[in-house]
Amino acid sequence: MKKDSTRAGFGRGLAKLGEKNKNVYALTADLGGSTNLTSFKKEFPERFVQVGVAEQNLVTVASGLAHIGKIPFATTFAVFSPGRTWEQIRTTICYNNQPVKICSTHSGLGVGEDGATHQMLEDLALMRSLPNMTVIQPCDGLEAEKAVEKIANHEKPVYFRLNRQKTSLLTNKKSSFEIGKANILKKGEHITLIGIGPVLVESLEAAKELEEEGLSVEVINMHTLKPLDKKTILKSINKTDLVITVEDHQVTGGLGSSVAEFLSQVKPTPMKMLGVEDTFGESGSFEELYDKYGLSKDKIKKSIKKFVEEA
Amino acid sequence: MKKKDLTKKCKDIRIKLLKTLNKAGSGHTAGPLGMTEVFTFLYNDFLKINPKKPKDPKRDYLILSNGHICPIQYVVMSDKGFFPEKELYTLRKLNSRLQGHPHREALPGLETTSGPLGSGLSQACGIALGLKRDNKKNKVVCLTSDGEHEEGNTWEAILFAAKYDLNNLIQIIDRNNIQIDGYTEDIMPLNSLSEKYKSFNWNVIEIDGNNIKQIEKALINADKKKTKPTVIIANTVPGKGVSFMENKYEWHGKVPNDEELKKALEELK
Ligand SMILES: Cc1ncc(C[n+]2csc(CCOP(=O)(O)OP(=O)(O)O)c2C)c(N)n1
Ligand SMILES: [Mg+2]
């Protein structure tokens, strides 16, 4: 099966958009190759900006560019931005309400061998808590490619969370992508699984195997974490009355928290959150890490079964 | 150690380093090869560090700020007896103590966790300031890279070290003129680091960082300084020792495959 990474999809989408929209700028902090800006840089050198290893400068220069009507895509690894740049994003982008697009690759355990210093597991929490910020993580390369233009046209600051690893495609050319509108990847009756990002590949496979064992799991791709698609969640929960969330992120502050904040106030529902539990990651292949931290197909399947039995 | 023996040791270290990187399958090659002489000299002839007592309060402190070059530190540490040589081949694997970027709590002898660039010098300043105020004689050596001099945090530390007259602090910069996306002077011109440091009130020593004699002389001189922090700007050749890697930024973040390893080892023989 063809595999792709969301960062590669992002690079393709941005190069295409650069042709169409002359206000689009791409910036990087010495990671232009890794964030897939190579084509954009080649095609539009006059709209490419290299700031060097200087992430705080990266996002604040982007804020300035946005102020005069440009649409800046500021790229680096997630651990460096928003990791190192949070206050600058808060004040000069969110409070100023400048439509800068913070595009960060190498999120989560999916980074693999580089180890914990580079595996950003707290960025959804950091970005979701900021007023004016929209937060998106696509589930595959195609979805990432499609999202780029929507993000550019969305006149708000956006955090676009991307991944290094190549994973199977979950969407196709015709699948829709609307900011704030979740997609149902598989219909089900007994339990609702809400996931974000490429870890949905593992989730969907787990759900398919469980279907054969008689447990029907509805799988929702919550590509937009903020604003949260409450309607789609409620509709599914009204049917299943059970919810499990899956994310390559700390369970604190990310997708699970977001769903829990919502449901606990309007429709308290038994819930299980899968993700990294208050620990750092480590070196290893991403497949090994997903298994060790409970995010592989087999581990997700086990967790769903256990949760359903105990609920 | 005699110069001749150190030179021989550097060659052995390079060979082990390349084998380690090949086995790891990912990581960084150019920086570690370029810093082989500096690490080998520091551990064998300069720093007071005991592999059997890595937490000895009398030890000298070595802070590696540009964590991605840790493979060279690992190889030299194993050579010094911090851990068995065969453990080198676990680098970047699941459950290894040799994390892809160094982690303080993973391996005894590492003073800090690094990888994200530009925060080592400030930590070294904190250590040096505390030691100085306690009238302690431990030396503090901080290794940084030229790429890191694009980070604001580095310049905040440079100001700080001068303000507090940290004469117990020696910084060694790997001035190899490369970073990830290209040559430093194309990515973000740094120009003369020597002029910059002088105007920031540091002692400045500039050397050929692949020349053991010059490394020794610079460290002895730095150690004698009674005032100001000292920076040794080590002009190194990235990828040093392997012709097809030397001065190529493309070798910043990739490792030799089996064929490249074979070619490299033949050159080093
Ligand atoms: C804060 C931060 N931003 C970006 C990176 C990604 N990165 C890793 S190494 C590197 C190049 C830095 O140049 P230098 O340290 O001189 O590299 P070398 O000479 O070893 O090639 C970059 C940008 C990082 N590790 N930390
Ligand atoms: Mg360099």
C-alpha cells in the first residue's frame, strides 16, 4: 500500500498554493528540507525566508509579514515552535490576531530515533489554550495537502501539526476537508473512537478487526481539534454512549481533554483516553514506540475491549 | 598522553564512531568527526572526570550544548571506561542508554540533556556562577556550535558570562561553517565570531580545532586567565578524516551506509 507523510503532503500543497496566491510566504529556521519547503523555495525564492536557527525570530517575523497582508507559513519542528516560541505566538500572533500559520513537523512519538528531546507531546495543549488559535492535525498526506489552501483562506492564526513518519492513506482525492467539520472514517454502533493524526491508521485497523469479533466501533477523524466539532461528537455519542480518544500526545491537555471538557458539561459519558501518560518518549522506531506506549493497532484493540468489558 | 598516542587514539575513535553511526542507521556524522580531537583531548588530558565516580563533587563539568553531536561523546566516554564498547551499538535503539540526543538521566557521566540548540551555554553559566560564589575550583567547559549562535538564548548567555566575570568558564565553539540547510554564511551570516566575542568582553583564542597541539595550548592558556570568560573558537573540518564527507553540509544529518562505511574505513586505515 502507498505510504505518505503529512509533512510531504504539506510541502506539495504549499508549492501548489504558492502559484495561485502571491501573498503566500514560507519561512523556516534551518529546517527547510525537513519541513518540505524545497519545491516552494525553488519556485518562489522571492517569497521564501530563511531565518537560521532562531525560532523566536521565525514566528515574530511572520507576525510582521502578516501585518502587511502576507500569509506566512512559519515552519520548523514542533518541539522548537510552538515549544520555544509560545509567548511570542501568544502575544504577537494570537493577541494581535495575525493570520500566521504555525506549521510544525516532527510531532509526537512518531519522530522515532531522535528521541524524547525531539518528540513534541505537549503542543496541542499549548496551542489549544490560546484565544484566536485554530488547531488542526491531518491524518494523512492527502488530507494535509488539501488542508493547506483552506488554512491560507482561514483569516485566523492556525496551528498545523504535522508528522515525520510515512503512514497509509485514510482519505482519497474526493474526501472532503472542512475546518471544524470532523469526518467519520467508519460507522459503528457500540462505541465511539475519536482520533487525531496518523495514529488513526492504527485506530481504524483495530476497529476493523473488532468488527469481525462483533464489536462495532465508530471511528471519527477529528482533524480540527479547535474549534471542536461538537455536533458530530454528540450525534455519535447519542448512539453509542461510550467514547475512547486516541492521540500521539500527552493525554493531558490534548484531544482527550478537549472531548472530556465538552462532554462532562453537556452529556457525561464513560470515557477512556489513550495517549502518552505523563512521561517523556525515547529513541526507537516509531512502530516500536507506538507499541510500547499503547498506540499500536494491537494495543488500541486491547484497550477498547477492556474498556467495553468494564464499562 | 603523548601527542603520538593521542593521534593514534583519534584514528581509532573515528573508526568506532563510523561503525556506531552505521549500526544506528540514523543520526549525525559531520559534526562528530570534526570534533574528535577536541573530545579526545578533553577526556584524556584536560578534564578531571572519573568514570567510576561520575557525580564526584570535585569533578570538572562538561556541558554539551549541541547535543546532536553526542555520538562522538559516547564513543570517547566508552573508550574512557564509562560503559562497555559493545553498548555503542545500541545507539538510538529502543531501551538504550544512548539516546539519539543525550539525556542526563539515561547515562551516568552526562551533565545535561540537549538537542534543542542554544540552551547549553546558559546552563554552563549557572554552574560556573554557583561554583565561583562557593569559591570552588572545578572547571566548567561548554561545547557549542556555530549554528547555535543564531539562537537568541546563546547571546543572552554571552552577555551574562561577561557581566559575572565567569573566569572559570571555557566555551569551545565548533566553528565548522555548516548547519542543516547549508553553509552558515549563506543561511545566516555569523561573520567574525572572534570580533563579536571581543566586543562582548570575553577572552578569545582562535585555533585549528583538528590540531591537538593547538587544542592543548589553548586550554592551558584559557585555564590561566584570571578575569573574563574564555571562548576557544575551534575551526574544524566537518566530516574530518573521510574525504567524501569533509566540508559537505549534506553530511550534517545522515550516516554512512554499508558501502560508504567500507570506503571510509579504508581511508582511515
Ligand atoms: C532550537 C533548535 N532548532 C533547530 C534544531 C534543528 N537542528 C539540529 S542541528 C541543526 C544545525 C545547527 O548547526 P550546527 O550546530 O552548526 O550543526 P553542525 O555543524 O553539526 O552541522 C539544526 C538547525 C535544533 N536541534 N534545535
Ligand atoms: Mg556547524
